[in-house]
Amino acid sequence: MSESTSNRKSQLALDFKSATLYALRVVLHSHDTTALIAALAQRMRDAGSFFENEPVVIDANQIDEPIEWAALIQALSEHSLHPVGVVAQGLNLEAAKRCGLVTVDLANPIPRPTSEPVADKDVPVVAPPVADEVPANLPTEPAVPEVAPAAMVINRQLRSGQRIYARNTDLIVIGVVSQGAEIIADGNIHVYGPLRGKAMAGARGDTSARIFTTQLDPELLAIAGVYRVIETRLDPSLLNQPTIVQLEDDQLKITALGK
């Protein structure tokens, strides 16, 4: 028996490797099954096919009343959504687990350092304040600067069916984001090229996240769960123009850059 044959026979039939799963979070605001199914149908109509075939985590943390889990899971499945986990408490958590859902920890992501806008005018240079005298025998600890996570940079065209997720950081795409492509980031999204697909910034709830692009013509835009499906052509002042997308009063605001 050769050494290579022996190695193949001794190799295990499976292995464990780390993976990052992007899942849609469905937050329940009511226990009423009829209301939940109606709201689900409305959301899916608004989003078109964007959320189809997505894994789903059901967040029922706000609900104390009993939930009809079997009916809710069935309704999600009928819309091509696949429940994989649940966040709940008490009896609702036990009932969800009996329906096959597993407990998921939706821990808050590592906070990204906040940025401050640069002043419009040059800031005058002033002399630093005189520090108090420190005895020579007492060591001083150097200040440790806050380091932001490196942005994920994609230097190529993204074609239909491709998905990129920048976890806990910003996403920079240098190239075309084609129709049917999806770009997702926990931070900001920058597209230096035509944005024709779907873009979701602040995917884990960062309401200060923004979307920047040099040429806007998207299928869908979303920030921190607030989304807008682009079903009709944008206004000529925005279509194929450099733009910024941000949240204002829980609504998406699209502004042409330089205007």
C-alpha cells in the first residue's frame, strides 16, 4: 500500500472550519398570527425577490404573549425564507425550540470608531499646554491610538449572483456592481463605479452608516434595516450621478454629491 493511499484512508470524512453566515433578522412586534402573516406578505411585496432564499433568525425578545411558532415558520417558508434560529425568552423560547429552531446569540458587534467632520477652515496652530512636571522616577504610559478595522477592498467587477459581506468594517468596491449582485457591510459602503445591484450598509444596526457611489442606478438600497426598492427610474438629478445615501428620521435620503 502506498503512503498516499494510507493518508487518504486515515483522513476523516468531515472536518470543522469557521464560517460567517449572513442571516436576515425578522423582529416581531406582535404575537398575533394574522397580523404577522399580513405584515410578512407586505414586506415581501415591497422587497420584491431581494430576500428570497435567505436564512432567517426570528427575534421575539419584545414578545411576552404566546406565539404560534408552527404557523409563523410555515408562513416564512412559503415566502422562500428559511428560519434557522430564534431569539426569545421563557415559554416562547421553549416552544420555538420544540419547533426545531435553535437559540442564537445576537451579540452586539464591535463598535466602530466614530469619525468627526473636518472643519471647513484651517484650524490655527496653537501652542500645546504646558504639562505638569512628572518626577523622573515615574514612567509615563504612551497613549494608544484607536485603530479602526481595515476596510474590505474589492478591486473587480461583481457579477449577478455574487455577494460580498464586510463584517464589522467598511466595504470599498472599485468596479461595477452589476444587477443581481449584492454588497453588504456592517459599516459604510463605497462604490467607485456604477452601483446597479443591491447595497446594504449598517447591516447590524449602525444607523450612522452611509452608501457612497460615483454612479447610482440600484435595485435596492438599505441602511440599518431601512430599505427602499428602486422599482421606477430615479429622478434624473440622481440617476447615474455621484450620490450619498443616509438615514434621516428613519427614512433613506439620497443626495447628489456636490449639489
